Amino acid sequence: MLLIGFIVAQIIIFGIIVFVLKRLIFQDTTSAINRINKLDTVTREKEKILTQKLEENEKFLESRKKELLEEEARLKQEAQRAATQLHEDLIKAARVEADDIIKKAQAARDKMKTDATIEADGKMIEFCRDILGKLFSTIIQGQINEQLVQEFLADLEQADFGKINKDLARVEVVTGQPLNEETKKIIKKILDGKLGRAIEVDLKEDRAILGGLLLKFGTMVVDGTLAEHLKEVSAQLKDDLSWKHN
């Protein structure tokens, strides 16, 4: 009986131990499961937050990528417009420069043509002047010479001799044709009267002056010759031609 009672007691104790152990194990398992569930919940929350952040980042990246693509397209358009404008400006500048070069070339050509025309006309005038001097007959030259001499003497009487050197003692008189004695006396009288003293008159003849008189007061020259008149007329004609072409 004692053995049976002992066995029963052992069984009861073993049952109690098993129950306690099972209870403890169940509690630990439940606590572990609860911890796992809690950890899983936290993990899911974090995963959810992380997923949300990833989605936000992805959306931000997509938005940023779109902005960059739009900026790139805008910059390309601006660069293309700038290149087009630069090309147009270069073409415009080249056209302006080309037009300027053409205008300058035309102006230079016209000037050369005008200068050539003036030069040719001037040479023609000089040629005509020389021809006139050579074609004058002796009679015509004599008549012109007489008239020029009389006009020159009339002007000489009215001339101001204030600039003539006061120490001058000799005056050279060049004629295109021989002077008569009366004219020689008149010349000396005018010179003596103007200078206030007796002046030596040195007469010379030069056919190149064609007619009229040329007086030399040292380095000072008073020219009343036909050659000088023709020279002045030809110079005036040249000036008129230059003014006409300009």
C-alpha cells in the first residue's frame, strides 16, 4: 500500500511538475509569440514607412528627372536660338562689310575714273594752251603784246611798291617782243617815280613768254605775260572741271 501510495504521489508530483513546466513553457511561448508579433508589427510599420519614403524618393527623383529633362530641352532651345541669332548677325555683318567694300571700291573706281578724266582734260587744256601759243601769228602776237604791255603799265602805276627792297638799284624787265623807245622810257619813269630814285633797267627778251612784261625786283617777280595769262586760264578750267566732277 505504501508503494502504491508512493507511486501515486510520484505520479501526482510528476503531473504537477509537468503542469507547471507546461504552464511555464506556455507562458514563455506566449510571451515570445507576443514579442515576435510586436516585433513583426514594428517591423511592418518600419517597412511601411520605409516603403513610403522610397515611394516619395522615387516620386522626387522622377519629378527631378522631369525638371532636368525640361531644363535640358530649354537650354537646347536657347542655344539653338542663340546660334541662329549669331549666324544671322554674322551674315548681316558680312553683308554690311561686303556692301561697304563694294561702295568703297565703286567710290575708288569712280574717283580713279574722275581723276583720269580730269587729268586727261587738264592735259588737253595744256595742249590747247601750247597750240594757241604756237598758232598766234606775228601780227596777232604784236597786237596782244601791245595791249598787254599797256595794261601792265597802267596796273604798274597803281601798284604799291611798299614791299620793294629800298636798297634795290636794278630791275630786270623781260619782254616777249622788242619794246620801242617810248615804252622803255615810260617803264623807267614809272619805276623811278615809284621807288623815288633812279633805277637801272635791265631789258631782256624771252619768246617763251609770248607777250606782255615780266618785272624782277630781286627775288620778287611781277608777271603780266601772255604765257602767265594762258596758264591762269588753264588752271581755272582745271578747277572748273574738278568742281564739276565732284
